[in-house]
Amino acid sequence: MPDGLRITVFLALLVALVLRNWVEAWVAVWQGDEGPLHYRQTTLDPRAHVDLLGTVILPLVLVMTRSPVIFGIPKPLHLYFVFHPSPYRL
């Protein structure tokens, strides 16, 4: 794979990771979880979703070593695990 294409794939991966984490945060809020709101993860600002090691360094090392597989890991989503009893439960 040419170097220009590898860099393009790396940048596309960063954008995809940010968008995926942003959508996951909004789905959590839509389901009633306030954790992403408190940790400000419902923004498209990459600083809220990018983990230095998993999102930047790991994919960059994979690109530089010419790995056939390139992947990354976004910052974990902060959720509040609180039990809300269902009104339909017997």
C-alpha cells in the first residue's frame, strides 16, 4: 500500500473513531444515562474522544511498520450504572 494511502487511512480512522464514540455517547443519553453529559462526551471535539495511546500512537505505529491491519481504540465512554426499575416489572 502506498504511503499516501496509509496516511489517508490513518486520518479516516481517527475521524471514524471520534464519530463512533460521539454516536455512542448520544445513544447513552437518549437511553437516560447522564454520564456522557457530565464528562462532556456529547461533543464532536476530538479532544473529548481521543486517547493518546489507543487512538494516536497505536495506529501510527501500525502505519509506520506497514502492518496489513490498522485499528485504534477511542477513549472509554463514562456511564452511570444505576438500576432503574421498570414500571412493567411484576
